[in-house]
Amino acid sequence: QAFFGDPQLQFLIAEALAHNRDLAASVARIAQARAQYRIQDAASLPRLDAAGGATRSQSVAPPGGSASSVTLYNVQAAMASYEIDFWGRVSNLNAAARQRYLATVEGDRAFRLSLVANVASAYYAIQAGEEGVDLARRTLDARQYALDIAKMRLDSGVTSSVDHDQAVILVAQAQAQLAELLRSTGQRRSRLLVLVGKPLPAQLPAPRAVQDAGQFGALTAGLPSALLVNRPDVVAAEQLLRAAHADIGAARAALFPRIALTGNLGFVSTDLGNLLESGSQIWSVGGLVSLPIFDGGLRRAQIEVAQARRDELVALYQRTVQTAFTEVSEALIGRQRFQEQITAQEAVVLALRRVAEVAELRYENGIAIYLEVVDARRNLFTAEQQLIQLRATALQNGVALYVALGGGLTGP
């Protein structure tokens, strides 16, 4: 909302963030990652289980005697094997899981950023297409009028069939270009509906014109210094690198003894009414020490794998940072140069418009042939369409700058 100045675009982006189906799937992946982190985090706490039961036994009756039976009641709480984390193995595994979860969160933020950019790109393409359609329709109307004049002049014997055929060609070209613009704009509108995730209401906020200078917000100075804390891909790469460091710690801890505790506290009695009295209490506690002696180099190899993975992620992190600065630099260069191109193209359009007007006057006064008018009109229409597309490309560059800055760093 601070970066994009078009009210209609702001509305469409808000709708997409609320209803896009791919975004809903991304949110579900975040929930999965959070649950996996909680599963790993649970390993750092003791696990307690409670159980109770009753058993009945009966002895075999001796000759001449009678059988006897005994009912034994019991209830107990047990602690399963709980590892004492002297060397940090469990805490490192927990830290790695947490960092991977945070990287997944950044992945979701990157998807939201991409969704905003895709909606904006589709919107600007549609806006440019609609302006192109309006231009093509005005051009077609003007050429149709010229064709009607050429037909009357031909019927009156004032002009030749060549002029009439040239006017027919101009009309046919305008019709073909209009059909192409209607097709491409309609397809872009369909893609926008998919991005938004729902049908659009009949009444939308009024849009800004493509050439409106208020399409984007102002940018503050010092953009590169703030880039690293704002781009989700850079933050995600950093989180994965931290997870790799934690994996190395967990792999090293596996070289040391693992100490685990078990415990059991309960009550056993033949009388259910006296089951929970102190005289029926039983307890046990135990420990287990596991010391690796020979594993054929398995644990050492696991450390090397974790270190190699860390080195890979260092290189990927550096590459991500380089890419971030490159994208910002290219977008800022485009922001300046596109405006220069637009200014130059506007001058071309004005000049060609004057050429077309003079050509028509020359033809009406019998100084020039109709082919000169045809060329002037065709060149003017092409230049006007190029100006519309150039403005749209500049807007697309603005979207690229928004993405490169990790969501836009705007001024007050």
C-alpha cells in the first residue's frame, strides 16, 4: 500500500492475499514446518506415561485341598529413556529444526511477495492493453472514415483505385491489431482472476492512468544497507546456514557418550482400597551410558557431510546476496533509463503526429500521393503503441524493483 499508488491495484492485491489458492497451500506448508519443529522440540523434555491394571491368579488345588486365588492391583507413572544433553546433541537438533522452520516462514513471505508482484505485473499489462485497445479503436474509426472518403472520391472519379486500396489496407491492419490487443488483454484478465482467486466485483476503485507519475511511492536513500534484512530469500539462506552449523554440532556430539535416564514410580497392592497408601509404593530409577567405540568411521563421515553441507550453504548464501544487489542495481538503472526512453518516445510521437497532419494537407491539396498519408498514419500508430508498451515496461521494472527490495523500502 505504501509502494503502489493505484487504488484499484491495491484492492486487487488485498483480494489476492486473502483468496489465492496457492497462498493457502503455502500457509499449510508453514503449519507443517511448525509442527515438525514442535516434534523435535519435544525431544528435549522428559516423557511421562501413566498406566494401571489388575491381574488375577489362581493356584492349582492340591489333592484333598482347595485352590487359592490372588488379585493384584497396580498403578504407576514411568519416564521413558530421557537423554541428558551434556554435549548439546539434542539442543543442536532442536536449533536446526527451528532454523529450518524459520526458513520456511521466509519462503512463505517470498511467495506472498511473488504473488503481489504477479498481480501488479498482470494489472499493468491489462492497463496497457486497454489503452492500446482504445488507441486501436480510435485509429480504426479514423481509418474507416478515410476509407469512406476514398470510396466517394473513387466513385466520383477524383482519385484512382490505388488510393482506395491503400485505405482498405489501413482499415484491415487496424482491425487485425485491434483483434490481437483484445485477445491478449482478455487472456491477461483471465490470469489475473486466477491470481486474485475469486470473481471481481462490478464496482472497483478508479485506476490511475499508465503514464501517471503517482504509480509508485518514493524511495529512501541507503537502499543496499537495508536490503539484507528485508529480502526473504537472503534471510531464508541465512536461516538454512544456521541450521547447517547446528547439524555440525549435533554430529560432533554423537562422538561422545550418550547418557539416558529411566524411572518408574507406582503402587502395587492386593487390596484396591489400600492401593495408594505408602506401604504399597514401589519405585525404580536407572541410567544407561552408550559410548561409541568402533563404527567404521560412520560418525566422522557424518561430521564431514554436515561440514560439506555448511560450505555449500555458505556459497549459496553469498550467491543470494550477490543476486540481491544485482537485481536492485538493475532495477534502479531501469527506473532512470526507462524514463529517458519514454521522454524521447513522446517526442517521436509528437513529431510523427505533425508529419501525419502535414501529409494529409499535402494530399488534400494535390501535392502528395495518398501513399505518403498511409505511411505517416502507419508510423504514427506504431509509435503510439510503442509508447504505451514502453510505459508498461517501465511499470514492470517498478514491480521488479519492489521485489528486489524485498517488499519496497518507501519514504514517509
